[in-house]
Amino acid sequence: MLQSNSYHNEATKGEMLSKELEQIWLTIIEHNDKAPNSSQQGGGYKLVSLICLLLANSDDKRGHTMDFRTFLAPKTDLKLKPCSLSRYFVHEHNAGRILSMKSHILDYLETKRISKQTGEYNNLEKNSSEGLQDPATIDELIAMAHLDVLILSPFLKKVSQLSF
């Protein structure tokens, strides 16, 4: 009897979680329908990939990885994980971190832009900056972060505890 009661409680929690996630997605879809059409709309995964290439590249000779770490060190201890194909759910995990560091990332990009002789962004910096200021893309990052915290991380934790 205790097991079935425990199962019922878990099922109820799952249903509640499912309803919360459904509401989050409906809110995002509604917001995106009202947002003006833009080239940045719906680019959460692309934005995470661009920022990872720029600020968390696994090759220290590419992007601004070391400069960004130096810039960020006094402000926060958060770090982005490199987005590689061999890691599961890194984009979703980084989405939450990018949201947390959004103002620092924008400050860093602006500092880099000002320090250049041309005073302009390159394409990667420009797209990253615009994406961080686009409401529809931010909505996607929020959904990705929720997906990581509520579903993916608990799932991976549970799977890693299984023994075969």
C-alpha cells in the first residue's frame, strides 16, 4: 500500500510539473506571436552556440575565452561550459548561466568593441549582442534553462545512479 501511495504522489508531482512546463511554453509562444518579426527571433540554441564559440571555446587560441575569464573573475565565479557535440545538454545548462551573466557578457562585448581601432563588433560579437537584447530569444533561453533544471539534470542524475 505504501508503494502505491508513493507512486501516486510522484505521479501527481509529475502532472503538476507537466502543467507548469506547458504554461511556460504557452506564455513563450504567445509572446513570440505578438513580437515583431526579426531575424533573431527563435534563436536560443543558436545564441548559446555563438556565445560558447566566442566566450567558452575549448581551443584557447580562438574566441575571447581567456580575456572573458579574466574580465569575469572579479564579478562572478560562474563559467560557461564549451559546447561540444560529445556532451549532453550543454546548451540547456549554459542557457541558465548566460541569463545569469547577461549584463556581464554585454559589458564585456561593449568593452571589446570600444577597444578596437574600428570601434565596431565583428559578426559573431554583433549577433551575440543582438541576441542577448532580443526578448524572444531571451524567452527561449528561459525555457531552455527551465528544461535543464526541471527535467534534464534530474534525469541525468537518475540515469547515472542506475547500474546495469
